[in-house]
Amino acid sequence: MTAALLWLALITAVTGGLWWLARRPPHVTVTREVPGSGFEGGGLPLTVTVIVRSRRPLRVTLSDPTPRGVVPGHELTAAALHLGQTTQTFTTTLRLNRRGHFEWPGLDLAWADPLGLFWQQATLPATTAVTVYPGTHGLLLPDLLRPLLSEGTLSRQLGLDDPLSLRSAREYVTGDTPGRIHWRLSARRGELVVREPERTAASSLTVFVDASAGGGTFVDSAARLAASLLREGQTLGLPVAAAAAGQV
């Protein structure tokens, strides 16, 4: 009887010790590195660094789910027996499947004693978010920008013709307007020659979207076209903005 009581006391003491070890969570620091925005159908690099600190031996599992609409290349999970300080780094690519503003739900943390008898869990709040813009398609943007603003600097590829400048002259080809013919040079050469003026580039690009008419398909197409214009404008180094319902 005495031996049984001793064993019972020992088991109770061990169990109580394990429960005491697992009663407090470890100190966890999470850092997510991801660009703040992207375009639907594209991808963004994501790096998640998790630092776990604890003076007690703990069995720890981590899971960092992404918000709906963005899908990682692989699951961001880890499990290990932890003591002291350890660092876990996840690197993956996010697939942007749907446009919108998405916020991370937070890191799922679970911890227990070394034997895994007493499990507890918590969710660490996150402040990470990503904005996914509508998908884009290729555009011949220099031709589309010619009716737009023309108070910028001279450019050979973008903007309106500057009638006061002359970059070069070339032979006339079908489709050239009569106003571009250089008559004096044509008389000297004995053949039609047209002017090749410099162009005055646009200094900014603002896209106005009117979604008051049409159905869902119209709005979706308008959003894709606006996003395509803005993306190409950014590529050309123009300040860009979008406006809808009177707000920019």
C-alpha cells in the first residue's frame, strides 16, 4: 500500500510539474515581409520570420495562415521541442487570385509540456495586409496617351507632337498627313519628305472610371482597363491616379 501511494504521489508530482511548465506561453515575435500591393493573377514574395523565446522546455507548433484570396506556394507550419531561443524563417510566393484588400488573420500558436500532455493554444494578432488590384493586360500605351496632357518634358516615344521642334526628316509613306510634309526640303530633294518632330510627354496620368452604367461584366472590364493603364503609366515613370464617383 505504501509503495502504491509513493508511485501515486510521484505521478501526481510529475503531472503537476508538466502542467506548470505548460501553463504560460512562450514569447513569440513574428515579422512578415511582403510588398503592400500587387495585381490580380500575379505573385508577391513573402518572408515570415518567427522568433520563439522560453526558459522552459516546451513543445511548440506554429501555423501562419494567409487570408483568402492570396495563396502561398506551401503551408507555413512548423513544430519542434523548444528551449531557449530559436528562429524559424519561411520563404514562399503568394499567388494573388482575387482583387481586394486582405488582412492576415494572425499566427496560430500551440504549446505544451515536453510530453505533449497539456496543450494550450492562442492566436497572435497580425498587422500585415496586402492590396490586390484588378488584373491587367498589355496595352499600346504611347498611342493611348497622345490625347492626354502634354505639358511635360520632350520625349521621343511618348506624348503629343511638338510642332516647334524637329528631330529628323524621312521619306513620305502612305498614311502620313499633309500637314507633316516639309515642303522646302521636299523641293530640294525632289521627293516628298515629312517632318519627325519631338514629342511633349504627359506629366501625369489620371484614369476616370464611370461605373454608373452597364452590368457586372462592364464594371469588371472597366476595372481591368483602368488597372492596365495605371500599371503601364507607372512603368513609364508617370505619377498616376484613379478616380471614381468624383473621388480620386
